[in-house]
Amino acid sequence: MIELLLQADRLLTVGLTDQADAIYRRVAEQDPRNAIAVVGMARCALAREDDHEAYRLARRALEIDPQNELARRMEARMHEVLTARGE
């Protein structure tokens, strides 16, 4: 699965968000406790400017792995953004 996650990361880096998201989702379906895949899905949502979904997914990743620093930072930032907008 690590190879798939690396491939998805590369795709997201070059702006192929839909393809990256499909891989992250496939990994998350195969391993629902894979916080890295869920964070990847959150990053894809953020790339699509879907702040609510990015926040939801970051929170889900933290439920899976409370020590995931990327999920923690993303959740905090999205909370800040949504709060500032009054959402």
C-alpha cells in the first residue's frame, strides 16, 4: 500500500487531484484505519477548495490516529478558516 500512497502523493503534487483521490479512496476502502490515506483524501478536498470536506476528513484521520501531525495541523487550520467565516 505504501507504493500506492506514494503514487497518489505524486499525482496530487502535479495537480492530478481526481486520480490521486481515487487511489487514496481505494487504499482507505481496503484499510479503513489508514489515516495516511484519509489525510490524502482531505488534501484532495482542499485542492478542490471543499473546506468542509477537508475538515471532516482531517477529523476522521485524527480519530484513527491522534498522533498524525499532518491531520492535526490540517484539522486546526480548517477549523480556524471555517470559524473565521462563521461556519
